Amino acid sequence: MDAQCNILVTADGVYRGDKLINLKKIASEALDRCKESSASSVQKCVVVKHPAFITSSDASSSLQTPWDELCDIWWDDLMDGVSDECEPEWMDSEDPLFILYTSGSTGKPKGVVHTVTGYMLYTSLTFKYVFDYHHDDVYWCTADIGWITGHSYITYGPLANGATSVLFEGVPVHPHVGRLWEIIEKYGVSKFYTAPTAIRLLMKYGKEPLQRYDLSSLRVLGTVGEPINPEAWLWYYDVVGQQRCPVIDTFWQTETGGHVLTPLPAATPLKPGSATCPFFGVQPAILNEHGEELEGEAEGYLVFRKPWPGIMRGVFGNQERFESTYFRKFPGFYVTGDGCRRDKDGYYWITGRIDDMLNVSGHLLSTAEVESALSEHPSVAEAAVVSRPHAVKGECLYCFITLKDQQEFNRTLMDELKRKVREKIGPIATPDFIQNAPGLPKTRSGKIMRRVLRQIARNEKELGDLSTLADPKVVEVLFSQRCEAAA
Ligand code: PRX
């Protein structure tokens, strides 16, 4: 609705591991909801028969694809009899290429707009240099094609370079925990790109699953999406790359279009956990709270001084939000929303988000978005969500729930709350911890003190200055009822 699109393209179903997901049913429910609003613009829904189901009658019959004769059309029927020739449409270099939605700290997602030439130039160039791409390479990025890593480094960057790529639909541990290593051996993958969360997951199974496969084709190992802890970095380097392959920790965002801080293989000396130095033409700076630029060794807000070809061109339909989110806090700079430290060698170390965002398995979520989903439950008076470190996912969600009078906090309610978040945002946002909070720590002006909630979630007893709290007793109660185990 936000993008005022006319056509929705989806598939009948998809497997995630051994779980069959009825994609068309989800799409139909979303379209029904859009139709309830007069702003809906979608006229047609094109449905691709997923190749895996064409041969599997079990799957297609269990899907029971919902069908609206007026709106839905099979892709195969639409393409029947169409010419194989398709002339390209000539575009202006600054025409929009796509809109990709990313979480915003106020809760409503932002439609990030990228343009034809700048984005393609930048993804193509970064792909070539950051993965040290050569024509005999076999490249594999395990990301989901639907988010920015899949756009930039499965689709545009590799295709613009004519690269041979492995496209993979699946999960790393299905049907067995050596799945990724098996594929690397099978196709002779030389450049491999994945997320720290996948590395941490696979680390748990030890070296044995890797030793069953020949990984000698590997040359460069990339990571993206969240800070990589040195332990996972070293495992990737020692065990997966057999100390032969540089680990390329690429820092970037949906908004940046492509890598902005990254080592170049065999050219940049590496430090485990650091995204090292800027890519060509990128000018990072570190600012303090007052917007003063810090020189040398320093820690503060990571910003960029000058644009580069792949930077977003706007928030779709909301120029004001584009300016206020990225440019107003520190005029003259693009603000990433991340904290960062620069060491004595000029290396950059991302310390994580400094706005109300959190990163679960490399997926950016806003606490406001989850809070609003939780607050839709009829028993909930108020919800506050903070992040808590998680051994595999990097961060996970810890939710404080204040119930309306006479409502009971029990297992059923917890399950309903989890379902609500899954439906509204997606399985990635499922809360790990849900705590009953008879009251929340608030300032006298009514602002929730998230810092205190974060400390409770992490069991940090040194709370610092609580003098601005309206009722400090709330904190003791919350500490005494903290969740030790996941919900
Ligand atoms: O917090 C940073 C983290 O992911 C955020 C961007 O998320 P998204 O737009 O979904 O794009 C993810 C894929 C590019 C950043 O603001 N992030 C991304 N890469 C890294 C990272 N944090 C630390 N190190 C990285 N290499």
C-alpha cells in the first residue's frame, strides 16, 4: 500500500527446511487486508508454481492454494505464447530501480529507494574488488534473495560481473548439519559469503561435519549483517578457511546499497571483529553527542561525510522522513545509526545500533515495531522491548508486558503474544523472553527508561543513576521477577 503497487508476484509455496509454507495463503490474507482499506491499489496477483511442487503432488494438494479468479493468475499461463525476445526499457540513470523496506526506529518501515545506475555501478564494483572476483570463480552468497544482501550480492553485483553463482533456497542445517560444506564441495565454491549467525550456529556442531568435505576450493570468506565476535571470526578463519582464506567482514546497510567499510582480500591486514577500513571513495567520521568530529582513537556515532554512488536516494513518498532520519541529527553527514570505535591503526569496529533498533540473526528490527504488535493484544496495557545478547542470534528480544486490570499472565497469553508478533512482523521477531511487568521504570515525564530495562534483561545489577525515575521501587520488583530461561 505504501508503494502503491499494482501487481503482487508470489509463489504457491516454499519449503523452509522440511516445513512447507503456504505463501499464497499468506499473500491472499494480506491482499484481503489491503482491500479493506480504500487505499489499496493491487489489481493482480501473479503466482509462480514453485518448481519443487510441480513434481510433488503431495505438496500441491496439501497447500490448497486459495484462488480469486478476478485477481489471481498463474505465471505459466501469463507467459504462455509470449515471445522470447524482450527489448530492454531505456531508463534514466536516476530512475528508481527498486524500493526495499527496512525497519524504522519509530515502528513504521521505511521504503528505501535505490536508483538504476548508481546502485548497479556500486554493487558491481564492490562485488569485483571486495570478493576479488575472477572469471573462474564460483561465488555463493547464502542470504535470502529478498533482503538487501540478496539484491546487491546475489542479484545485481554478481550478474553485472557475469559471475558464476550458486543460488540456494534452504537452511544451513537441513537435511543435515554439513549442508553448506557439501554444497561448497559439490560446486567448487571459491568465494563464500554468509552471516555471523550462521557461523555461530554451525560452530556448535564442531569440526567433524566439515572434515567430511573437501573445502580446498575456498579462497575468500565474507560475512555481513551484524558484528562478528572474534571467536566466530577465528573459527571461520581457522576451521572453514583452514587459515588460507581472508575473512572479509563487510559493514553496510540497506540504505548504503553496498559495502562501505570492508577489508580487501590479501590487501588489508585483518583484525578479527573489525570491518577494517572504508571502501574507495567512502569517507567515514566519528562524532560525539554534540556533533563534534573526533580524531584518532575514538568512539561515537558512525557517520559518512560524502555520498557514494550506491547511497539511497530517498524514503519512498516521505522526503521529510529521509531528511530527519539520516541528515538532521548531524547536519552535513549521513548518520548510520551505529556506534563505532576507531583504534590507533585507524581501523573501524562497529559496536552496534545506538538507536532503538536491534539485530536478530542479522535482521534489523525496531523495538517500537514489536511493542506495537504486542500492544494489539486485548490484555496488554503496555509493552516495552529491549535486546539481550544471544549466543547464536547475536541479540534476541526481551519483552516487558504490563497487563490491563484483571488480566492473568499465563502460558496461553505468552503463546498468543508470540503468535501475534510472528503474524505481524515475522518469525524472526518472535520474543525469546516475556516478563510480566506490573509497572515499567519511567521518568517523571512518562518516558520509559530503556537503559534500565536492558540492564534488568541482562541481569546487570550496577544500575547507575536512577534519580530521574518516578518510582524506583518498580526496578526491584522487575529484578525479582526476571526471566532466567527463554519463554
Ligand atoms: O547495525 C549494522 C548491522 O546491520 C545494520 C544494517 O542492517 P540492514 O539494513 O538490514 O542490512 C544488513 C545487510 C547489509 C547496520 O546498521 N551490520 C551490517 N553489517 C555489519 C553490521 N554490524 C557490524 N558489522 C557488520 N559487518
